[in-house]
Amino acid sequence: MTISDHFEPRPLLILVAGGKGAIGTTLVAAAAALRKGVAGVADHLNTNRLFSEVIPLETVHVGGWDVRTESLRDCAKFHRVLPGSIREAFADVLDVTPMIAPPAADETMKTSVERIAGDIDQLRGRHPDALPVFVNLLPACAGADADTCRDLGRIFDNVSFGQFPDLAYGLAAVHSGVPVVNFTPNVIEVSPLLNQAAERRVPLCGRDGKTGQTYFKLVLASALKARHLYVDGWYSMNILGNEDGRNLMDPDRARRKLANKTNLLDQALGYPVGERYGTDTHRVHIDYYPPRGDAKEAWDVIDMLGLFDLPMSIRVNLQGRDSILAAPMVLDLARWMAILQMLGRSGPIPELGFYFKKPIGENAPVTYPDQLAALSRLESECVGQLE
């Protein structure tokens, strides 16, 4: 007897915090395209041919929260990710405003968690047969210090919703038994949330989606390591003009994202870049440049040493679309988490490190080959139980 003998095909309900942002509106359009069988979406999913008997791709729905009061269609137009032809094709979805208003910023954390849990119940009521998964797409924030988040009592007493909304959503999702995908650099995987996830048998994954420059950085670093080419320095520059770019001009908000981008390289290579100079020579800069909108550009200059320590270099110029890269990953991760919960997994899922800059969980794979191998093993395990 396998799990597919016990479960009829069920739809997927993705609950998004930050649902009217650039990624969120793109995700809504992608889910609508899947429901209508429109080409150009399914083929870009890693999970395209996985789990179709349990979670058909044409049954994905999206709901959630955002501070914006405009319609989804107006938000999509503002973000300049989707061209007018695509917005018009899915006007029946983008013309409605399905996102529930978030709790007020001055509410206590406990009140906010209770309110969000109520919202989750309401959203689930609209899709009673669906498998729900929560996805955090909120902007980078400073968050709260680790000591304050040591236990639930301290969180409720000392942290406000306005200070750390991500944590309120995460706690409410886990309390409601809903799997959590943390696509942001914000650290919501604190002890109280992890303890509740274990108690309620809820899986979670994160942190900080690895969409563009950092993905290719890990691929190149793994390739250079395999050839025993020594990375002497790595200079990275990003320019982007979306809301994420503007938000990251605040040093406190950018701190964790920059740390995730820089730490990943040393971990993948196995040595600190710049060690022979006695100073870090891996530099990462992010600059807000409004004309680009969501069309992010990333430059990398890689200095390396070969035979006889003779210097060589590589130049990389990535012209990517941030939300176009991110939305398929969110769809993949939501499908993974729904299946993993059905199969009895709970707590952090390190095998999904392929998708993140800072994978959580014990012994999370670091290098690109290790991450691919871990994802392949996870796929084999899941498929084996579903067949």
C-alpha cells in the first residue's frame, strides 16, 4: 500500500505574505497559466513531472496578505515584470483583490499571530480540499536579536508585529499545521518556531531564495574547486530597480542578505577568499537603480590562480529578471513541502538547500554537486513512496 492509494489528487493552496509584490503577482499569473494549460510555465519547474497524480499542476491557487490596497492587476502593472499581453491574458485573476489585509503594525505579536491564524482558517475554507503551504515573500528586515527570540514568552512580550512581521506569519502557519517556505533572508527559524514545528509535524525550508547571481556563483565556485583553481578574489555588483532594491538600501535590512551572499562562497570553496592577504577579497555590492525595475543586472569579476600561481580571471554579466527567476522556485518549493508533509517529514528540510543561499537544517549541503545530489535523493525517496 502506497500513499497514492490513500490520497485522491488534491489542489495546492499557496499562502503568501507579500502577495502583491513583484514575485507574488508573477506567482499568481503563473498559477493561473497552469490552471488554463497555457504553455511557458510548467516546463520551467523542476517539479514539472513530479507528484502530478497527487498535486496536479492545473490545481494551484494563491492567496495571502499584503499592505497594498490596490488590485493585483494594478500592482502587477506597477512592478513592470509582466508585459501587458500577459496581464490581459489573466485579467480575470489579476482584476480581483484576493489578498487579506494584514494585522495593524501596532498590534502585539500574540494578537497578530492569532489574527493571522484566523486568516489562514478563512483562506483554507475557500479551498477546503487543498493542501496549504505558507511562503514568506516579505521584504528584508532587521528582525529581532536572538536572545529576544529564545522562547515564545519573550517573543510575545518583547517583539511587536511591526518589528518582525515574518515571525508572526511563520508562527501562525506552524500553529495551523501549515508547512513554511522562508524565501527571504529574514531569520524566522528561531527555537520556539522550530519546537512547534516538531510538535505539530510541520516541515519548513529556507532561507533566502538563490535566484540569480548567487546561483551561478555557486555553480562557478564548485567548478573552479573541482579543477583546483584557487579563487584569489571575487567582486560582485548588483543593480536593480524594484522594491527589493530600494528596501536593501537600508544597511540594517541588507545586512543578512549580503552575509548570505558572501558566506556561501567560503563554504563552497572550503577556504576564506583573500586568506593570503589577511583580508576578505570577496566583495558584494547592491545598488538601487530605478530605471531597471525588476530587470536586475549582476557583474562578477573572478580572480583566480592556476599553475605556478599565475593569475587568470573570468568576467560574468547576468541580465536577469528577478521575479521571473523566483516565481518557478516558489511553485517548486510549495509542491515539495506539501508532498513532504504528506509523507510525514517535519522540521527543517536540508535536502532543499539547492534553492537557498542559506539552507537550514542539519548537515545542509553546501556545494552545487552536493545540493544536486541531495535533491536527487529526496526525489527518489518521495517518488518511491508515491508509486
